[in-house]
Amino acid sequence: MKILIGVDGSTGASAAAAFAGRFLDDETDPVLLYYSPPSLASVDLGGADEITRQRVQSSLVETVFDRAKEQLPPSARQNVVTLVGIEKAGVGLIEAAAEHQADLIVVGAHSSQKFEWLKLGGVSRYVAQSSHVPVLIVRPDQRSDPTRPMRVLITCDRRSPASCPKPFLERLAWPQGTHGEVMSVFESYLGEIPEWLRENLARESGASSAANYDMFAREKHEAQDQLNAWCRSLPAAFHCQPAELVEGHAADKICEKLKSGGYDLAVVGAHHHNSLARLLLGSTSDAVLNHAPCSVLVIRDPR
């Protein structure tokens, strides 16, 4: 798998490189490091001539790349290719991914507070919205300990688990000892109300309501069967425990699960949007990106 990592010398970029390094097959996976350096044209360098400015810029670029390489496993550093862009970083990353046929883009969030990168209007948000390949967004405080098993939660659409594409999940070199879980959310028949109250409402509204509830129960059972079947086809790391199908509002339930479970990574699916609707990834994906306390891997449905 070819991984493209956006770097800029920041703490977030270092965390992104370190986290991405856990998914590398050290001997075979090529790594692309992309950096779009700032222009030094307006920086006061004490009257330095153009040659000096170019030397300073080259030194800056080399330093940024060296810092990123240090975060990778030693055996993976021999497979690194460095790319220097002249476009804005977000645009450059998307173009580099297409030109070099990257399978995954990795970027760091610049804030550890509920993914405030969304407010920056910058690289992470642009890449997450615009990329046609999966995007891994890493929290800056998540310098993952490579000796600790990674906890991963895959969240998928209960109507179509395949919207979180299985081929990509199979190709990832999941770290040894990964503990993977799968969950999906089934919208409640009568909303977020207690079971005893549902039963009362069903009795009071007659046979029609009871029949509707029975249909809902059958649909939920079928959804659980479909989810279980899909999970059996996932990599072995995700066979640790049965898939979980819960009732409620998807975004709320997923974020609640992530906040309580000590996860390192959440995997969410996202659908393609037209130019107008692309303002958001979709309500569930967008909510997870805003509120997840861990890194997030966004995989677009190719259909």
C-alpha cells in the first residue's frame, strides 16, 4: 500500500507520521512525504540575496522531511520518497495522491480539542472533503505506543455495511495485536424511549402499531444477521467479538461509544457528494470528525 503523508514540521504532522508508521509493511510499502513550504519572499533575512534565500528554503525543507522520517520505523525509511509542492498544501496533497496513485492520505489535526482543525478551514478539512482515496486524520496528542495493541472501531451503515469498503480494510497492514470491533446503528422505531413505554404505546394504538413494531423487530434482526455476515469477511483482527447493532441516532451513539471505549482509531464511511452538498461529509461522518476523541479514518463509498 502506498501511503502519502502531509508534513509541515508541526506536532500534528509528527504524530501523523508516527501513527501511519504502524500501518506499514516495512519492507514493501512505499511512503510519500509531501511538504508545501511557505514562501520566504516576504521574510526579512537581513538583505539576503536570492541564492541565500533558496539555501535557507532548502534547509527548511530538508529539516521538515528529516523530522518526519524520524517518526517512521527505521526499516521503512528506505522506502521514503519526498515531494515538494508549490500549491496550497490541501490542493497539493490531492494532486499528489492522484499523480502518484496513493492508496491513503495521512494528515495531522492541528488541535487536540474536539478536532478544532474543522474551524481552521485548512488542510485537514479540505483533504477529508475532497479526496477520492481514504484519509487518515491523526490527533496531535496521539503518539501511539507501538508496543500497545491498537483498539479500532469500524462504524458502518446498517442498510449497507459494504459502504465501508472491505477491500481497503483487507489491504491495510493492521498492527500486530489489533483489537477490532464493529458497530452499526439502527434508527429506533419510536425514538429514544424506554422499552416499557414502547409496549404501552403499542397496546394503546392497536394492532396496526403492533404490526409495525413487529416489522421493525424483523428488520432489526435481519440487519444484525447482515452485519454479522459482513464482519466474518473482515480481517481476523475484527473477529475479537460479535458486531454490535444498537438503536438510536447514529452520530450520537457512535461518538458515545468512542468516548467510553478508549479507542485509538475510528473508521467511518462517507458518500460522494456533488459540489453543493460537499460542504459536509454527511451528518454522521462530520459528527465523528468533530467529536471523536481519537484518530479517524474516512473511507469513501466508491459507488
